[in-house]
Amino acid sequence: MGRLGRHSACLLVCLVSQAWSLHAQAHDAERARELRSEGKILSLSEIVKRLGIEKRALLDVELEEEGKRLVYEIEFIGRDHRIHHLEIDARTARPMGKERH
């Protein structure tokens, strides 16, 4: 495969990967809306408000199932200018774990 062919293949893989990621994010957002409307989880806005995290400091948020528990995995830049990773119970807003990078 020539140089142009390899670059085209890499570009195609990147585009497909990005499209899949966007699809997964949209699905996660829809699922989170359904769970909020059913009263099974708190909204992300309520979670960050309770934790005192500024929305503009958020880097990444995922809603995961850990056993029977729904958990927000939140990555943000703290006031100490470090990246923090929190696992928060999505129903109660209680921290379950914390890492600092």
C-alpha cells in the first residue's frame, strides 16, 4: 500500500472512530435523560452543584453501571490546577472514589 493509501486508511479509521464516539455520546445522553425523568439518578447539573465543581472545569463525564449502582465518572480541573477523577453515586451524589493526576 502506498503512502497515500496508508494516510487514507488512517483518515478513514479516525473518521469512523469519531462518528462512533459521537453516536455513543448521544445514546448516553438519551439514557441519562430517561433515568433522570424516572427519578433513578440526579442530573449532572445537580451533581456538580452539590460538589462545588464549576461546569467549565469539566473535562469528561461518563455514566457507568457498576453492579446495580449507576455511577458518574467525572474528570475535571480542580482549583489546584490538577486533573481530578471522581466516581459519584448518580442517585445520591455521594463520592465513591477519587484520584488526582
